[in-house]
Amino acid sequence: MQTNTSQPSQEELYPRRLHDLEQRFGTLFKELTDSPQKEALSVLHGMMLEMWRQLRRSSSPLSERGLTIDDIADLYRHAPKMEGERRNTPLAPGTLAPDFALPDASGHIVRLAEYRGRPTVLVFYPLDWSPGCSQQLDLYQQELDEFERRDARIVGISVDSVYSHGAWAAVRGIRFPLLADFNPKGQVARQYHVYRDDDGFSERALYVLDERGIIRYSHVSPFLHHVPDIYELFAALDGLRSKAPEAAGVAK
């Protein structure tokens, strides 16, 4: 039997290397104190990412058919609308957040217990590629520096597969973890009282956990297409710094 000894192409190796460097940059960047030098590095990082996006667009086979990565990213604009009313009430502040273990887009198992020691934002959203979810997670990606400034980690959770998460994150440039509540479908969303049984996906819901894993803020959007107020979310995170963290939020 002939063994396939072909090596990965440069095109396959470069994105992998770029991903590794991006992960290393994110780790080192968090260690820097606020300064003009840190801001300059952030601008340079943004310039490099934009150059890579432009390179991908110009060299992609999609361009031969008149399509670009941006065309794929904008498919949500023509997707069926999500306008259902909320059906669930979230877990109340003061509750210990249920632990879970879910795979991220690379298949790595992420355990909530590993996030102890820093504030964590759990973002339950209905589906990848859908209208409201694309806008909501784009917003969080754009404001990632604000979450990091508050020493908070953000995690997205939906019933999509790891493969869908990987493709969607790559197209939209999402760098924070997206976890697959895929099998058993919606099990974690059920634990957090935000699963919509008739629809087969979760509510659009937020949980802010303190460093001990206690829920300090919880929110379910009144309608599926309503993107939660990000300033209210930041206020909940800011409230964790107060002397009375129990007052950081109220179930809504």
C-alpha cells in the first residue's frame, strides 16, 4: 500500500502559523500596562489583520466567481428573520453557575471551572450565521479591548457544531471562544434555563459571573432579534469591583 507523504502547502501552513502567533500576541498583550506604546502595538496589530483580510480576498478562489469573504460574512443580511418572544427566565443573581465542559472550534474541551479567578461573560445565542447573532458577536469582538480592560473573559455558546463555529469565527474575525452545545443538544442551555425546546436553540441570553463563579447578572432578550445593551453589560462588569458585588445585577 502506498503511503501519502505529501506535506502541507504554504497556504495551509501560513494560516495555522498566523493563528498561533495571534494566540501568543493575545497572551502577551494582556501583560502590558496601558501606555502609548501599548496603543501603538494595538494599532499595528489591527493593520496586520486588515492586510491579511485583504490578501485572503484577493487570492481566494471565491473571487474567481465574483464572491469575496465579505460576501459570505454578509449572508446574514438576507437570512430569515428571528423575532420570537422570550420563553424563559434566566437563573437569578447569587446562584452558583452550573459547571460544564464543551468543545471550542478546534475541538479543545473548555471547562467553566478553568475560568475561576476572573470575571466571565457567558453569551448564549441562537445560531451561527443568523442576523442578530452576527451583529451581537461582531459588537463584542469590536469591543474586546473593553472586556479585557475589565479583566473579563467572554465565551459564546450555541447549539452549532465545532465545524460551524470554526467557519463562522474565521469569516467574521471572532477571536474569543465559541463553544458547541451540540451533543447532547442544548444540554448546557437547559442548565442555564435558556433553551427553547420548540425552536431547538437557545434564547439570546447573558450571564456575568464573578471570580468565584457566582452569577451576578443575568439577562434574556425580550425578543430573539434584540441585541442586549452593551453599556448595561459593561456596568454589570464594573459593578463586580464594588464592595457589594451582590448588587451588580438583577435577573431580567
